[in-house]
Amino acid sequence: MRKTIICLIAPSNKGKTTAIKKVYELLGGDGEVRNNNDDFVDVLKCDGAVVGCGSAGDPPGVKQKDALEYLMGKEICDIVIGASRTRGITVDNVLEFAKMYKYRIIWFTPSYVYDPLNDEVYDFFTQKNAEIVIKLVRQIINGII
């Protein structure tokens, strides 16, 4: 299994944090997450792999750097699921930490829909994005990708 970052990359308020929280929940995460406002970071086991989830990905990128250092430097996760904007410091942080800790990066742009009259549509897309990320995680663990 190759050490991998799956980075959800999208503009602000497009469901990155919500999708990462859903991935964490679906993978069985129920521990105490290290919350920082709406963002969180935690580590769990999945099929024998150490998977880190961190949702910080907004400029100026300080919380994101802290999360990446925690997941890659301290916890030494096999797979990190994180977030980034589409350009700038948050992308640079992912590239920097991937190089420093020798992780490959899979950039994932989540599908997003906005329907102010129907939260069920948003929830549907969040669920599907999380399921795609989990399939990626399992394929990485099994050495398929």
C-alpha cells in the first residue's frame, strides 16, 4: 500500500468538510475528534490501515498545516483524507507535506449541488461523495490503485 493523501479540492462552501465528516462516520469513526471550529482531525483504523481525516483546508492554511503535520508526521497515517481550496496556500501545503513525507496525492473534486429548498439533495450528494472516497480508500488498502 502506498502512502496516499486523498485531497478533496473545491472552492469554499462546497461540502468538503461535510463530506470528510461523513467519510469519518462511515468508516466507523466515533472517537473524540480534535475540533477547531467546524474543522476536525482524527485517526482511525480501516482494514488494518491507519486512516487520518482532517477537514481544515481554508486560507491562511495554518490549521491545515497543523492537521497535516499531526496526521502525517505524528500519527504516520497510511492514508490521509484532507481538504484544500483550488489554488494558493492550501494547495501548496498539500504539495509540501506530500513531498516531505513521501505521500502520493489523489485530488478529488466532490460533486456539489445547492438547492436552498431541499436539504435532502445536498445530503444525497454528500453521501455519494463519501462513498466514492471510501471506495478509493479500500482500493488503496488492497493495492488496486
